Amino acid sequence: MVFKQWPPLNVLRGFEAAARLGSFHQAAQELHLTQSAISQQIRSLEELLGQPLFHRQGRSVTLTDAGQDLLETTQSVLLQLAMGIQRLEQYRKPNQLVLNTSTTLARHWLLPRLGAFHRAHPEVDLWLFTSDEEPDMAEQTIDLALRWELAPQAECRHQLLLADRLLPVAAPSVLALPAAERTTLHGERELDWHHWTLKGGEDLQLQTRGLNFSDPGLLLDAACQGLGIALVSERLSRPARQQGQLLPLSTHRVKGPQWHLLVHQESETMPECRAFCRWLELQFADPAPAENGLPSL
């Protein structure tokens, strides 16, 4: 059966209260209505459904089989609605700042630094929203975005933060193998070995076949796990190189992806946004430290 008209929400609330309490009078008290209003709501619901929902016995009421079935459905729907409305609170938290980035940048660059940012700015309620695709700042509730190769968008300030470089790396266990036994790890776009060759990288005698990764973060993880030789971001791989997990196969570097920041103009005046932008710019303003075990920025 398809209804052309669904019961109003207030009618379902009245039915649920009366069914749960077994009394129109108590339902009226709970909902701050008159008993006649509850009775009218139940009658209209029964007329709409074409069947009785209650057995009337003086001042008490009990559910029919159909009423019991509808009660279970109504309670489930009202509970889901209440939970959904409650979740909306997160969208109007005071001091909230929504940052979009990729999983790769979040895991390998931002996450290790979030503790320092939070200690410096505990008043900022940062919401880290990761996505594979570039966000639409006009359609999504996002204050700023930090990503590789992020194009300008309307109503946003666009800023280049870093021109990254790429280098070939492998774990010490991989480099201990004969060249013919080393697995090659392939990435996409700039992290593909064709990019290394086109930009003047020397011949490393790599095997053509190997393992392929669409996610730059997984490619870096695979190299750290000793799965093979990879072309990786100089900035993202620095901690692993400083710790000796990865060793460079060449002193040469080639052009890598550019790190960009987008800040929506409506968010730019927010104190939380200004604090994060200042902090972020400091991370890229300081010169990169030598690979001597010191923490990198």
C-alpha cells in the first residue's frame, strides 16, 4: 500500500507516547497537550491507516496487533531522527575549524604535528576531514584545504606552500639484495618511474614489473616495510630517512608535487583559521634540517 499522505510527526509522537504509557491522559501530560488533542491525533492516524490501533477500555487503552507493530516502527524512526538531530551539534561547535586534506598528507605529515598545534592552540576544535578527491569549497562546509596540486577556487585564497621534490629510496634490507632481486614499487603521476626518467633521473637498473600503488601514503609505507624501491616525496619521507628506515639510492632529486592551501574567504577572519594558517606557514617557512636525526618541520 502506497500512501499519498504520511502521518505528521506530531501525530506519531502522540501515538508513541499513548502506546508506551497506555493512557491518552498521561501522553497528553508528557507532551503538554490536552487529552482531547491526543485523542484527535490517534483518531486521525487510525483513519489514515484504515484500522484501529487501540482497544478503548474506559480510561485505559491497549494496543491492537497493528498498533503494536506500528509502535515498534515508530519508536525506531523517532530514535533514529533524534540521533540524527543530535549529530548536527557537531556542525555548530564553538571554535570549530574544518580542515580538508588527503589521507596521505594527514597520516605522514599532519598527524605527527597535531599534538604540537593542539598544545599551542587548545581553544581550536579542529575537525580533520580527509578525502581522495579535491573538495568543492563552494558546496562543502570546509574552512580550509591542504593538498597536493590544489587548484584555485572561487571565493578562496590560494597559496603555494612548498614545491616538493622526489627521490628514490629503499629499506636497507632491500639494498642488501642483488639488483636483479630488488622489487620495484610503482606509484601514479609524479610518483611513477617515468617521471623520474623524464626529469633527468639516472638509470637505477630497476625491474619493470613489481607492485603498484595508487595511494602515495601506501607507497611510502610499502617502501618502509622493505617491499621494494620507491620514488617518494622528499618531505614525507624525511622522518623515515632520518631514522634509517629508508636510504636514498641517488643524490639526485626531481620535481615533485606542490603543496597548496585554500582558505575560504568566509573563514579567513575566524581566529581559529588565522591561528592555524600562521602555524602552518611556520612549518614551511623554516629551512629543512639536515638528516642527522633531528625532528623535521
